[in-house]
Amino acid sequence: MPELPEVEQMLRLVRAIAPGAGECQLVVYDSRLGATGGSLGSFQCAQRRGKELALSFSGSNIYIHPRMTGRLSPIPTTSKARAVFEFENGEGFAFIDRRCLGALQSVELSNRDLGPEPWEEGAAARDGSWYRRAFGAFSGGVKAALMNQRLIAGLGNIAATESLWRAGVDPTTPVQRLTDSQMESIAEGVHKYIESTLAAEDPFTMRYVNEGGDNPFMIYGREGQPCPKCSEELKSVRLGGRGTVWCPGCQN
């Protein structure tokens, strides 16, 4: 499922292909996406905001929300594309979306209130004080807080699961009971998770776990296996309707 690291990889794919590639034609194969096919003009810039991408061309802007299974893949691709960005030099990328839940539109996707970014390329790592400010008066558990896009943009179920395991913090711990030490561990855990995931993924070959790709994560999807740190059996519970893998030995 695309979260901050995966969308960041899509951004890197766009930036590797689009600059200087000439005029771009958008070919739409699925009208449910919302975008209209045609000439977009030359590529100007691309930005990530949370789990979304904004692509700016001289003639139009395109906003992409991958949702559950959407991703960008360089062309040619053997996967069925919902839309393709074709550049004058013959290169391009396709929008692949196995469950057809993503959106690709010529107008801004929504005016939602997104929280601050927990990671930005080249920026200093966030610290515990940054997370305490971001959580604010939120009264729920820390996993729910990390996944709340109005508090922090870009983290999802996988990121929260992996980061809290690295931090050694129980995912059900109420935010307001977190100590300063735990908050620092969470900040470090999120940063290490994002950095390690970016290092493990390749924007040109990325495939999600639920598409048959390799599982690059330490505990996500590994319930019943031994914890990589303490060897205790990893457990799985449902929190907020989402499966959560955790270690009763490390996260207590």
C-alpha cells in the first residue's frame, strides 16, 4: 500500500523521466480516474504532499492519489495501465492500479487539512518535541495518532506498525501518557523506517507486497514469526479496523 516512502519513490521516478523529455500526452484508459486525456505541455515540476503527488505541466496540472494500490511504473509495462503519460522523446510512465481505487485528476483532489510532513529530503530529522506538538491534544492511542493525516501527513498502517516496533512502544499507548523518552524513540523510529524503506525500494521496479512483491519490512505481515530483536513470537491485533503486528516482548 502506498504510504510516504512509496509516493516519494513515485516522485523520484517522475523526476528521473520527465525533465527535458518534451511535450507530454496523457492517455486515459479508465474514465473513472477523472482526468481528461490530451496534451499537457512540457513538464515543469513535481511535488509530494503526504500520500499525494502534484505534477505541473506548462498546460495543465495533474493530481494523483494512489490510494490502496496505485503506483507509477515506467513504460513499457506488462501491467494493465489506467492511464499513461507519454513524452515526446518516447519515455513515460503508467498509472497502475490493480483495485481501481486511485484518482488522477486535472483539478486539486481535495481541500483536506493535512498535517505537517514527518520527513522531507535533505531536512533535519524530526525530534520528540516535534511529534508532541503534532499530536497536540489528541486523546487516542499512538498508532491512531501516527495514522491521522490531520496530525501528520503521509504515514499509514505499515509506517505506524514498523516505526512503533523500532521505538519499542506499545501501539495502544495513549498519546498523552507518552514520556519524553518514548516520544524521542518514536521520532527516531519513524525516521529510520522511512530511510530504510527508501533504501530498500527502487522507483523503477517497485511492486507492493499485496501484488506479489518482496516484503522489505521488519514485522509488517510477519505475525507468528519470531521478532527480529528478541525472538518472541509476533502477534497481530486489530486497532481502528486495521491489522497491527506487534511484539509483546519489545513493545510493552
